[in-house]
Amino acid sequence: MTVHIGAKAGDIAPTVLLPGDPYRARWAAETFLENPRLVNEVRGMLGYTGTWQGHPVTIHGSGMGMPSISIYANELIRDYGAQTLIRVGSAGAMQERVKIRDVVLAQTATTLSTPSRGIFREINFAPSADFGLLAAAHRVATAKGIATHVGNIYSSDVFYDERPDLNEIMARHGVLCVEMEAAELYNLCARHGVRGLAVLTISDHLITHEALPASDRQSSFGEMIEIALGAAFS
């Protein structure tokens, strides 16, 4: 048990999927895991552990933003021994070729600031995914016929952005999409020597201003879970 996770020793699996929304964590656990059981509900952040094709898996909410995912990832790794952490969430497209419902696999994550900035100080560390997970996720997505993009993403530390020039700069340099958590997850995975990946579904488009209808978000989220689980155990 930690400050933010009430799970007991042995309750957390070595493989953890991290949706931001705790209710999506519950839906994913009930939909994809066998015999899921609630292992955490501290502060309403739900976590479930069950099995997928015989493999133990935990699906745990991470909240919104890098400070929040930093708390949960740190405790999952340091106190519960998590070895593979995969963020599954939504993102906003920043390139015309990236379409609504497409999946983005974040190879690297650009950012202005992360909770790790105080450690890196003057170093511009480049947060990146575990290549084995990245390659496996791409194989799984391709086999399923899901439109998938691999490359650099932008992890923003604000949701209501008042710097539209930043988006223009990111797009000009080929950044695929924007979200709010991956860069710090990758920092922590590198620091602790564990595997990390972000699998993202495009729910909004910053150029065309399209948005995924609410009725379609659940099915698109399900595709991410399938990719993440397939990659974790390839």
C-alpha cells in the first residue's frame, strides 16, 4: 500500500495499462480481462487486476497530465514492481495525414516541461519508447488492419493552450499529435529501467477541427487495448 494506491503486495501485475480515466480502466478490465478484481480505489482512481490469455495484467487509471501519471507510475514501479507500463489514451492530430480514429504509437515525446525537469536541469533529455514494445505494437496494429502512425508526439502540460504558435512549430517539425502524459512516463521508465509505450487514438484534429463522436470513442479505445495487450505479450 502506498499514499495513492491501496493495493496489497502481489495485487499489481508486472504489466500495467494506464488509461487516464478511471472509468475507462473499469470498462477495459471488465471487457478484456478474465476475473478482474478491484485492487485500488483511493481518491476514486480505479485499478483492476485480472488475466489476459493467461497473463496477469493490471489496468489502472492515471489521471490527467504529467504530474498525475508521474505519481502513479512512480508508485507502480518502485513499490509494486511493474515492469511494463503502456499508456492508452486519446490525442489531437497535428498532421493532415493523421486521421480521426487512427492510432499513433509514440516513438518519442517532445515537451516544454515535465516533473523530471528538476532532475535533468540543463540537459534536454529525449524521452522515447521501448523499441521492443513499439515494434510489437506496430505488428499487432498492422495485422489488425488499423491505420497506424509511428513517430514523435507532443506532450503538453496544459489543456487550454494559449500558445497557438507552439502547435504550428510542432506541426512544422512533423509532430504527429498532442496529448498530456507520455513524455513523463517515458522519463520514468528510462530512469527505472522498465518498458514504456504510449498507444494513442486520434479523437480530435487540430487542423480540420473534426472530433470523434462520443458513441465511437469506446470502440476506438478498445482497439488501443487490443494493441497494447498484444504488444506486451508478443
